[in-house]
Amino acid sequence: MLIHLKLKNNIMLKKIVKITGIIVVLFVASLFAIPYFFKDEIKAKIVQSINENVDANVSFSDADLSLFKDFPNANVTLDKLVIINKVPFEGDTLVSLGELNLEMSVKEIFKGKDEPMNIQGISSKNGLINIIFNKDGIGNYDIALKGKKDDGKSKPLSLKIQNYKIENFKFKYFDESSKIKMVIDSLNHEGTGNFAAQKLDLVTKSTAKVSLSMDKVNYMKNISLTLDAVLGIDLEKSKYTFKENKALINQLPLEFDGFIQMVNAGQEYDLNFKTPTSSFKNFLGLIPAAYASSLDGVKTTGDFTVVGFAKGLYSDKSVPKFNIEIASNNASFQYPNLPKSVRNIVIDTKIINETGVLNDTYVNLDKLSFAIDQDVFNAKANIRNITQNAIVDAALKGTINLGNLSKAYPIKLDKPLSGVLKADVTTKFDMQSVEKSQYQNIKNAGTMSLSGFNYADENGKTISISNALVQFNATTGKSDLSVTGVLENFYGFMFKNQELKGNFNMNSNQLAVSDFMTSGEATKTETKNAEAMKIPAFLNCTLTAKANTVLYDNLTLKDVSGKLIIKEERVTLENVKTSIFGGTIGVNGSVSTKGKIPTFDMNLGLNQVNIAQSFTQLDMLKKIAPIAGIINGKLNSTIKLNGNLDANKMTPDLKSLSGDLLGQLLSTTVNANNSTLLTALSSNVKFIDLNKLNLNDVKAAISFKDGKVNVKPFDIKYQDIKATIGGTHGFDQNMNYNVKFDVPAKYLGPEANALLSKMSPADAAKLDNIPINALMSGSFGSPKISTDMKSAVTNLSNQLVKQQKEKLVSKGTSALTDLINKNTSKPSDTTKTATQKEDIKAKANDLLNSFFKKKK
């Protein structure tokens, strides 16, 4: 009996386990299957809710339902949700979300078609919110359907939020009328609270980076903000009250007290804020992390406080009145491991609006003062009329030893600075005068000087300024500089991103270009990724320069002078002259880096330059005319050329070079033995000694393009032989030239002289010169020469034969005439006359036959 009972229990247990397993499997299977059954219904309700409430183009790639993501709650995910504005912001993106998650109870998905789904939580990632106000004050965020009446029907979705969260959002705000632009980047925010209740406490956590500018003037850039706050929310009154809260601006702590309330006219503010402590560390914490360091171990004395309020209505026409006071008195700080401290710090700054009109806001920097060692620096300023035409009135006075900056504050410098900056300056200007370059309205007075300045770059290259007041004298590497001039539109450059204008004079005893360029061999990777040199777009300057010596690459230029105009990413050279290669070179032209590939366009004038030196040291001339070491003497030339520049080295790209060259040779000699080409030509043309060529005053015209050089035919003279030379060659040294000689017969060798010996001097003088062609191909290093000398001898023979025939014909004609004259008389007998004519004809034929049967 007992055994039977145990067996029965075991069977029952197995059935229970089996049934439980089946239930679990069915439950899990249901969790997978349910989303497929209800996905389309949920998607339809989302689309219906959007269409009933939004006047904009809304799209999302897909809607997905999951019972696992927030189990035991269901989760609906919308992928790539985008809201695009209609007129008057047509095409602008208002909202773009990587994903939007809606959290709800599982039972919500079983509701009927006409029953609303209650949303309990919302979260989103990788979003963009883009708020724009146009010049008429209309915002693009108002996309709710206008004139829509409540028909009493239930909504497809109902919000009963308990929590929400956004991650990695960017919020952009731009007001076209006031030019105010704000960007909140890397925004993370979350909150929990029962939004179903009329009154609730919302617990929030927020982090972000904020940038703020107004009309191209930056007031904040990537300021780090953190806020942990409990907000008391009264949904009925739309009132939000700060309760427990802690905020950080960079590392500056702030606490808020008061409320913000939504009203029909806008938003009502009644806020107070302050730093919870008065330690001077609060000020150091305000400095952005990129320019600061950890505050651990920093010793401070004195106080630093921020106290303020904002009270009043924010609307289209007004802002709350506010007063922000920033103060410090007799403070100091010293960082650990740094030898010097900053002492006697006094800060007294107020930002005030007393009327509620934004343009009436003004900033008073009543005093800013500090000391490092014995050097004291003071500043004060007033800024008003800030939104329409800001007016600035400032004064600076004091001394700063630049070498002490990195000893008192952890400035991140690759190389230390040294030098003493002294200032006693006052300035007063308005921003419209800056924008319009109305310099007569900008009032500056005082002096500023820099002495003993030294700086070394990452390659160890140093620049030194011994003294800079209205002018400065500097040395760097092998170079020395003395610069004087006027810098214009400095405020427009600083505050409005306008051009920096200037007019300068520079003098130098020696200027080494390499001192102002990065040195050292670059690896293949560095060369590939090297940043192309760019002429700054903001520069609009003129530099009139003189230098006794300029060192550039392997060249030494003497007595350099000229004008450089820098504007619109282009350097224009005017009347630049230098002594080099025993002569002078003048340059006019330009270099531009405005496009993707830098370009140049130059006109060069070479006067009395040494041919051997110039065509050896300048690669460009060497490619155009490879005559170095062959022709010695002087050259006058004008060269027009243009092309592309190597973006990193700023040297001509020879493949892109095109232009023209007109040249005249002066006092020249030829060394044919130094030329493989001329040596080969001499072995084929015996009648010219190329070493004795006189090339004085020879002029040639050359054009070049796409790596090809075209030499227009030009004439040279050797004794009584004329030669015409023309053809082409490439920068690769391959060539195709033709030399046409006009040669008197006496130079054609023994065979020709044998023929000439049979002629009288008078007959020989009547012979035409013989044309001889020499074709030169191959390359300059391995030339191929061919001539038509045999045809020249044939030409001479033909001339001699022709001349002898003409003489014989002339003699025959004369004899025949005499014979006819002797046998002609008055006719008396017709038969006798006919007989005489026949005799004359026979004798004439015999005479001609006897002439042409003679040996020639």
C-alpha cells in the first residue's frame, strides 16, 4: 500500500513538472509571439496620434514592440523619427531622434481599437532638436494643428509619465532677429515623477556643454554644466519651483532658489542664485577645463562669490530684470609644484538690467587686478547697448612677465615663453564702427611694448624680439627683422571675424626663409597626412620689404626689395627685385591658396644673369633649356609662367607648368665637349666647329605646356653659314629638333671641291648655297643624329650640269644667228631661196649636234 502511494505521488509530481514546463514554454513563446500580433495595431495608433496633432512632415523607419526590454512592461521603439517643418520653415529639421522608446504596461497592448494606450515612460537616444525664430519672431516649434476642436473621442495615446530619459542630445537655438545662437551639446537628462498627479516632485539629473554667441561674438564655448535638482511642479498653475538642487558651471558650484511659471504672456521668473561657499577655488573652477587643471592641492586665500537674481516677465518684448555680481577681494592662489603664486587679486564685476529691455543690459568691470612677483596688472571696462550696437570703453595698465605665466598657472605650452609686456592703453569704440571700418570713431591712446621676447617651436627653432613698441626688432635662427607699420581693424578681427588689415615696412640684414618653415624629415605617413599650407583668409595686409640678403633653399639673393600684398588667400608680388647669378631678377605675379590646389602666375625679368649659375641652380630653367655647362655667358630674358604648386612644399609642379620665354644671349661661348648632343652633331657636320660658334645677341622664343617645350625657329651665323634651329623637347629630356644649314658649296668636302675646280671663279660664285638638314632625336643624353649630306652633293652636281648646259645653249644660239645673218640676202629667185633655206637648216643642225656631242 505504501509503495503504491509513493508511485502515485511520483507520477503526480512528474505531471506537475510537465504542466509547469508547458506553461513556461507557452509564456515565453507568447512573449515572442505577442509583438508580432500587435505590432501593426500599435504602429497604426502612433500614426493616428501624429496625424491628429501635428502639422509637419513626420516619418520613422519602423516601429517595434518588445516584452523583454523593460519586462514586466512592454516597450515600443520608433527608429529614426524625423519631424520636418512646413512653411515658413519648409525643409528645416525640427526633431531628429535615433530612437524613441515608449514604455507601457503589458495590458495596454490588449486594449481595443478605440481605447487609448497609456504611456508610462519615454526615453530617447542620439537626438537633435533645432529651434529657429525667423525675423518676424515666428518659431518653428509651433507645429500643433490650428483650430482643432475636442470632439470628445478618446485619444489613441495617453501620457501618464512616471519617468523619462534622453541621452546624447544636441539642442540648437537661433534667433534671426537678435542673432543669438545657442548650442547645448552632449545633453543627458533624466527625470522621475508621477505626471498623473497635478502636483509632484520631479527628481532630475542633467549634464551638458553650452556655447552661446551673439552676432558672431562668442560669450561661452563648450561650458560644462551639471544640474541635479528636485523641482516642485504644479501642473495646474504651470509653476516650477526649485527645491533641493546643486549646479556646476565647469567646476563653479551654484545654488538656485525660486520659481519659473508659465503665463499667457510668456514666462514669469523669480529666481535667486549664489555660490554656496566663498572660496577662491570657485573662480578657478569657472575656467574651462581645456585651459585649467585639477584643483586638488591648490592653495587659495581670499574669497570669490557670485550672487544674483532674475525677476520679471520673459516675453517677446521683455526679459526679467537681473543683477549678477562677481566679486573677489585680496585673493591669491598657488598650484602645487609651481614656484610662483598670483597675489592681490581683486575682481569687481556687475552685469545689470534695470528695465526689462534687453538692450539696456550693461557690464561694469570696475576693477580687475593681480600681481605676480613685483609685476602688477590692472584693467577696467564698461560695455553697454549690447544687443544693438555694443559700446566698449576699456583701460589696461600694468606689466606682465611672460616667463612667469607658466610658473604661476598650469598653462599647457610646448615651449616656454619669455619677455616683458608693458601696457598703458585706453580704448573706446562701438561695434558698428568696427564692422564698417569707420576708424575715425575708434579712439585708442597710450603705449604697449614687448621686450626680451623669446619663443622656441617644437623643432627648437627660436624667435626673439628685443624690443617692440610702435615697431619691433626680432631675430630667429639666422634671421633678423625690423618691422614698423599700422595694424587696422583689429577690433573687427577680434569681435566680428572680419579681415585683419595692416600696412607694414620690413627691413632685414639677413632673412633665412627656412627659419619660418617647419624643418625635419617627415615620415611617409606624415607626408601623406601633411596639412597643405594656406594663406590666412582673414589677412588683408601690405608689406614693403627690403633685405640685404635672403637665403632660400640653395640660393643666396642680394639686395631684395619689393611689395607683397596679402588678400583673399592670395599673395601678390609687385616690383620685387633681387641681385643674383651676377645680374638682377624682377618678379611680378601672385600665389593663391584659395582653391584645393595652390596656384601661381608669375612674370620674371632676368637681366644680365650668368647662364651657367642660373640654369644649374634653378630646376625650372634646367627643364626648360638644359644648357648648363654648355653655353657660358649672360642672358636677358622675360618669362611668363603659371601652374600649380605642391601643397606642402609650395614649389612649382613642373607637370602643370605652362608659359613663354623670350631670351637674348650676351657675350657667350660654347663648350661643345660638355654636351653629348653637340659632340654627336659635330661628328656628322664637319663644316662647323661648334666650339667657335658666336651666339652673341641670338634671340629665341620658347613656349612650354604639359611638360613639353616648343622652340620657335631662330637663326644663328657661323662665318658665311646660316643655321635655322627649331623643334621640341620634353621635361623628360626626350627631343625632336631640326637644324637647317644654308652652306656654300666650298664647305662640302673633296668631292664638291673637285667639281668646283673645273669651273672658273666667276662661274663658281654664281652657284646657290646648298641646304643641309640635320635631324636630332632621342634624348639629350643619348642623341640620334641624321643628315642629308649625299643629297647636298647631288644638288651641287645638278647645279653644275645646269650651268654647263646653259653655257652651251648660249654658244649654239649665237653661232646660229651669225650663220643666218651671213647667208641672208634680198630674194630674186624663188627656187634659189628655198635651196638656201634648206642648206642653212642642215648646217644649223650639224652645229648643234657638234656642241652637245662634246664631253662635259
